[in-house]
Amino acid sequence: MNQDLTRGNITVSLLRFAWPFMVGNLLQQLYNVVDTLIVGRYLGSDALGAVGSSYTLMTFLTSILLGLSMGSGVHFSICRGRGEDARLRRSIVLSFVLIALVSVVLNVAVFLGLDGIISLLQVPTECRALMQEYLYVIFFGILATFLYNFFACLLRSLGNSTAPLLFLAVAAVLNIVLDLLFVLVFHWGVAGAAAATVIAQYVSGVGLGIYAFVRCPEIRIRRADIAFDRADMGHILQLSSLTSVQQSVMNFGILMVQGRVNAFGAAVMAAFAAAVKIDSFAYMPVQDFGNAFSTFVAQNYGAGQETRIRDGIRSAVTTAVVFCLAVSAAVFILAEPLLELFIDPGEREILDIGISYLRIEGSFYCLIGLLFLLYGYYRAVRRPGMSVVLTVISLGTRVALAYALSAIPAIGVTGIWLSVPIGWLLADVVGFACDRRLRGKPCLHRLN
């Protein structure tokens, strides 16, 4: 069902729209988490490290496509808010062709550059062959990732956040079944875990695309919609390119940190691989809440309802802070048993490293929760460049401090963990300060 976010109780509307985002992306995280759990338990710590590093790389690559889809989704939401269905359909065609071309180019590039990528990540010798084997298969899922994220962002821009959740639920279950079959029965190793993920991704991506055009007649493409419109392409390129830059810069920074982590050896690499999965689950809901908030702001932006946007900001900040405080407490207390889902209890060194990471970073989830709201807000009011600035501040600080602090013998790898909340804090301060400066200026520009 499509929701009109320009009416009704703000908090109730936000939560009703956001919860399928949250549950859906938690299911999406299961793709790699299940791989990690089965690989860590049945194929050993070297395989765990290889799959964990691959996850960071794939997150960076798919963030490019996700950013393009999210930016286009903002434009779709604005058109929806203004009731411009014909413009919406033209924009869908333009955006789909643009992102599909980028996906193909990206897919070819990573296959050609596979050896160089592994060298750049400073992967330990004992993990290289396993990582190459995993990546060669998982790269076939890049086009599936494009399909799912494009149609998910399209449906969410219309106010439908439930359908993406349902297709992810089916894919997540399929992924688990295929993981067990390919790894434990067929003994295909890390390649089997990757194949399970790729098949599940195509099921969700293709299925959601078919659903979108069958169930949403207002977006069915007509002959007149297949036309180049300079103004629409300009808006799509501005929002999509800058959102993609923001997403890819964020994940490139994480990829750089992964390279520093790998330099500390297989034990730290395995601990980080497991802890990052828990980390992703912990703050993924508030990240998705930020994306839902962005759709709320964009629809009201298109409808010219500035007061409702400001009221929505207060509601979203309160909700995000309360959620993050609860999650921080849970992760701090349950760090060890959570890690033991991925790591054998006898691997004491790896467990201790992972616990240190989770308790340092997990104590500050409120900071990243606020940052996700800022990303969504600036993207929705057509200031995506500001989201890029905040990402550069957050990740630039994180990368610089990770390398600088970890080089001090007395601090070591703990310096990498400490760099994370410091980067979040600086970005939050800048983001809220800039918003206060903009409050006295008109921000609701009409689309041409």
C-alpha cells in the first residue's frame, strides 16, 4: 500500500513507513551474515577473514549503485508529492538507463581488476586464494543488487515500503537454505556461500521489478515516456551523483580502514569481520529510519510543507536517540555472546579483540543515528552536496585517526576503534550548525 506522508500524525506516519525499511534491510544483512556464520563455523578463521574483507569491498561497490538509486528516489518522491505522474514515469526511464549503464561498467571493471583489488586491500597471504574464489562468484550479483535497490527506492518513493520487505524475506530464507546446501552438503566452500547469495539477490531484484509494474499502474511506462528531458536528467544527475558520491566515499573510507585492519594480521581481521556484522545489525535500523525520514521530507518538500518538515525533524531526532541508547546498552552487555555466534569460544584472542571494538564503538550509536538523519534531510531538500561534506568529515577523520593512532605502539589497533565515534561527532556538529544557519533562508525551491 502506498502512503501519503504529507498528511496525518508525523511520528505515527514515520514509524509506520520506516519499520519495513528496518526489517527489510536487516534481512538484507542476512545475505552476508549467514555466509560469515557458516563460513566461520565450518570453514575456519582464514575463510572467515576472506569473506569478511569481501563484505567490506562489496559494500563499497554496491554503495555506488545504492547512492544512485537513493538520489533518483528523492526525485521520484518530489514528483509524487507534486502529483506529477507523467514526469515521474519519464524520470523512471531516464534513471533506470543511467544506473543500468553504470552497473555494467562497474561489473566489468571489478572482474578485470580483481587481482589489483586484493593487493590494494593488503590481504594476508593465507587468505588471498579464498578471497579471490569468493569474489569471483559474488561479483556476478552486482547487477542483481542494482535491480533490487532501484525498484526498492522507486516503491518507497511512492510510499510503499512493505513490498521490498516481503521480497527480501523470501530471498533471505532462500539464501540460508542454499548456504547450507552448497557449503555443508555439496562442499563448495566459500564459492558456495557466494553462489547462495547471488541467486537470492536475483530472486529479490527481478521479483520486485515485476511486482512494481504489475501492482503500480501509475508507473507503467508508455511510449511517450521514453524521451530525453534535459531538466529531469539534470535533477536526477545532481541528486543521484552526489548521493552516490556520499555513499561511496563513506564506504571507501571504511574500505581504507579495512586495509589498515588487515595489516594487523589474521586474528584482528577475523575479529573485525565478525564485529562489523554485529555493528551493521545494531545501527542498520536507524540508518533505514534516516532513509525513511528522507522520503518523508522529500514528499513534504515537493508539497511545499516546510512547517511539517521542521516538526518531522524534532520527532525523528527523539525517536532515533531513544532507539540508539537502547541498542548501545544491549551491544555493550551482550558483546561476547554475540561474537560467539560467529567465532568459536576457544578463539580467545579473536573474541577479546572483537569485544573491544564493539564496546568502544557501540557506546556511541547515538552519534551515527543523528548523522543518518542529517544525510537524509540534506538529500531530501536538494542539498546532497552537504551530505557529501558531512561524509568526508566523518570518514576523513576516521581514516586519518585510524592510521595515526594505530601507529602508536601503546594504542595499536584500539586506535582504529577510537577513530570511529570521533568522526561521527565532528560530522554531527557541522551538520546541525549548518542547518541552524539555513533556517532563516528559504529552502523549498520549486522544481522547474
